[in-house]
Amino acid sequence: MPRLVTPEMSRKGNDRDTPRAYSDVATEGLHDPATLNNRGVALERQGRYEEALAAFSAAILCDNDDVYAWNNRAVILTRLDRPQEAALACRQALAIDRSCIFALVTYGMVLGRLGNYYEAENVLAVAEDLDPQARALYPGNSTMTRA
């Protein structure tokens, strides 16, 4: 089976977990973005971040407009200490749905990690304008399942 090359693969070529995670997703024959997203959430909750990232990326390959998968990808990239990539994933999620509270809160968190505190506050203020309880999501910023 050909190997899928993805942005998550180590640039040095010594990261064995990520290709295995993609292989696991591919061999299970999952082609439904919601199923892949929910699988990623389950993996994230087990602390299996590389595999969760692979599942979210596979969901995006199935449906590039899946705001849940883009947001969850950002959350995992942040946990993997890859905030620059997380910011890109957040921007993609918000390009799909400007009013997604979870994506706004995640983006605010990522901007804070990058030291862009003023911009982070502005993004969180937008989230609070849409939902006054939005900031409550910030401390436990986590992935979202799909129905």
C-alpha cells in the first residue's frame, strides 16, 4: 500500500508513530468524516495525540469543510506544542464558519500561546459576543465530537 505523506510526518524521518497512525486509520476503512472525528476525540482522551491528529487529518481529507475536524486538529497541534500549525488550522476552521464558538476559543488560546495577547483577547471577545459563556470553554479547551 502506498504511504500517505502528510504535514505531520517528521521532517527528519524518524517519527514512527504518525505514519503508523495513518496506516491504522486507512486499514480500518473509515471514510466518514464524523466517524473519523469521533475516533480522534476518543484517541485524544486516551492521550494518543499523534493518532488523534491522524484521525482528524483523515477526516479533513474526506471533507475539507469539516469545521469540527479543523478545530480538533488545532487543539491537538497545540497539545503537541505546535502552535504555529494550530493557528493555521484555527484560521481554516474560522474560514469555514466565522461563528464557531469552539474555533474562536481555540484560536484565542493558540494566539495566547504564541504571545499575541491583544489579538487573543479580541478573538475571545468576539466569542463572548456570540455566547457569553464562551470563555468558560477556555480552561478545558478540548476536542468536540460530532453527532
